[in-house]
Amino acid sequence: MTETTGELSAEDRKLVTLARATRARTGAAEGAAVRDADGRTYAAATVDLPSLQVSALGVCVAMAVASGAKGLEAAVVLTGVEAVAETDLAALRDLAGAGVPVHLADARGTVTGSTSS
């Protein structure tokens, strides 16, 4: 993973807002949002049931695939950990290839770092 820095675009800031609202509404450990190649957005929270556990980013990728998305432009993950799980980055690569920007933020939506898939 490569660290990048810089100001978020307006579209990426919208992803932060969506991820933050979803996480707050559900009280989940994580919130995430992605934007597909057609500009559609998908936001989700962590699923943590006794028989099913999926990260917030994993749910977003699944939603995009189920909606027919052919690729992703960007992703945001609000979490308490310092890095996006490799399995989540692999799912992004499976759908969109390498190089999708992934912004990591804290629970308040403050971006703490960026990487790519």
C-alpha cells in the first residue's frame, strides 16, 4: 500500500459524509462508502451477526457488484484501526483493478490517511 496525501475532492468528501452518517445511524464499528464508475454511491456499515460477519467496505463492494457496477472510482472507510484490511483491498481490486484510492478516516470523518487498492 502506498500512502498519498492531499486535499479530498468534493466527490470524495461526499463519500466521507455518507460513510459517517451510515456508521452513526447503525452504531456499527465501521462505516464505508464507494463511488462506482458511473458515479453511483453505495454506503454501508459493518455486519456483525453470529452467523455473518462482513466489513463495511466488503458490504459496499458487494452492493456495487449486485447493482451491476463495472468498476469503482474511490472508497472511504471510517474505522478505529490504522489500515484497511488486505481482504477488503483485494475485493476492491477484484472489481476495479489496482489503483482505486481508499481514504481512511476516524469515527468523526477526519481523514487520517489514504492508500490505493
